[in-house]
Amino acid sequence: MPATDFAGFRLDEQVAAVTGGASGIGRSAARLLAASGAKVVVLDIDCESAAESANQIREEGGQAKAMAMDVTVESEIERAMDATVAEFGRLDVLVSCAGIAIREPALDHSLKHWNQVLQVNQTGVFLCARHAARHMRKSGYGRIVNVASIMGLSGGGIYPNISYQTTKGAIVNMTRALAIEWASDGILVNAVAPTYVRTPFIEELLEQPGIEEEIRRLTPLGRLAEPEEVAPAILFLASPAASMVTGHILAVDGGFLAQ
Ligand code: NAD
């Protein structure tokens, strides 16, 4: 079979939910999943931007719907996953992109800030996975792709960001543990670990003198990633092509972790 006939990356007839789909990596992933045939539900706390993502997908010929959802509120997560299945009949793919950072030195990081970051990046990812898996289990098929970070596989070092580092490390091991627990249900759980990606998430950081140069210096490919360079890795893990891949953390890092 010619390689061009390979259909493993197609998501026709599938339904995908993308948290954090209103911006950055999540929006890019939502667009690519839709372009690959999936009906996409864009879930985000920022309703207006989520609606923009869904509109953009529809303009590009895809099918999408935006729903407001805060990943720190379990009832909202449950409602959004149920509404997705009620409207589209199934849920095949969950991409967990919603995330925040409060970059402060550990000694000054208030418990309030620590808890805020853990609630979104760690507990939120777990609750979304659990509520999605309840539906996926019924059909015996599911793909969960969590968005970790190179900061989940290294201690960082350019600037202090303790709660973020902690949560991304937690996502790495949560991904492995859920992959094992849900393997027999046909639910594959993987994560991507991107390097610095040019999105609103790091805009303020890049304004600080010397930071971008330091990132470039520490990256063998010598640059930051674009969201469109992370989305294909997410598509692979979300697709039938990854049928023998679970519990894997796919670095999309320009060689950052190779050193
Ligand atoms: P972004 O700020 O562009 O997008 C994050 C999205 O998450 C936003 O739309 C925001 O509204 C949403 N969100 C935040 N809190 C939420 C909540 N409580 N409930 C629902 N949605 C919420 O950021 P991005 O760069 O696209 O980041 C996406 C993911 O990628 C994050 O998990 C981030 O940690 C991770 N990541 C980013 C980078 C980077 O350099 N940009 C690098 C590695 C990993």
C-alpha cells in the first residue's frame, strides 16, 4: 500500500473534546483534529475565544461546537462530557490542553497560587480524563492526550516556576498510571511534552530581557516551537495510528531533553 493511502491519521466519524481549545496549542490541535475528520468540541473557560475557535474550524470546512467549561469545577466537566455525547453520540478523543502558570520563586509562592495551579493543571486534567473515560469505556475505545511539558521531565532552571514544574511532572506519571489502569478498556492514554511554544501563555515571559535568547541557547534546534508543530504530535496520539502506543510521553522539544 502506498504511504499516501495510509488512513491511520484520519478521525472520520469520531468525536474529540479539546480543553483549552480557545487558544494556543489547544486551538491548533482542535483545528487539526477537525481537518482530520473529527467533530470537535472546544471546551474552555474563555467562552468568547472558544466560540472563535469553533467558528474558525467551521470556516475551514470542519464541524465544531464551543462549550463553556472550567476544568476546576467537576460538575461542569461532567456536564460538558455528557452534553458532548448527547449531541454527537460518542466521545472518542480527549485532548487536555487547559493550563496556567504562576511563575514565582518557591519561597514567595503563596498557598493560594500553588493551589490554583494544581487545581487547573493537575486535578483538572485528572477529572477531565475520568469523566471522558466513563463514556469511552462504554464503547471500548478511547484516546486521551494530555499536554505535559518539558518541565515535567526536567527541573527547569531558566526562571522559578515550582507549582507548574510540579504539575507537569504529575501529568507525566498520571498519564502512565491511567494508561495501565484503562488499557483493558481500550482507552489509550498518552501525553505530549512541548518545549516553549509561541502562544499567549509565554508572551509576558518572552518580554523579559534575555529569556528568549536563553531558551534558544538551550534548544539544539535553536528556536521556540509554533503551536502548529505540537498539534501533529497530538493528532498522532489521538488517532488510530497510535494503536500500540500507551503511557508514552512524546517530547516535541527541538532536542531540549536530548542533552
Ligand atoms: P494558552 O494560554 O494559549 O491556552 C491555554 C488555554 O487554557 C486558554 O484558552 C485558557 O482560557 C484555558 N484555561 C485556563 N484555565 C482554564 C480553566 N480553569 N478551565 C478551562 N480552560 C482553562 O496556552 P498554551 O500555550 O496553548 O498552553 C496549552 C497547554 O500547553 C498548557 O497546559 C501549557 O501548560 C502547555 N504548554 C505550553 C507551553 C508553552 O510554551 N506555550 C509549553 C509546554 C506546555
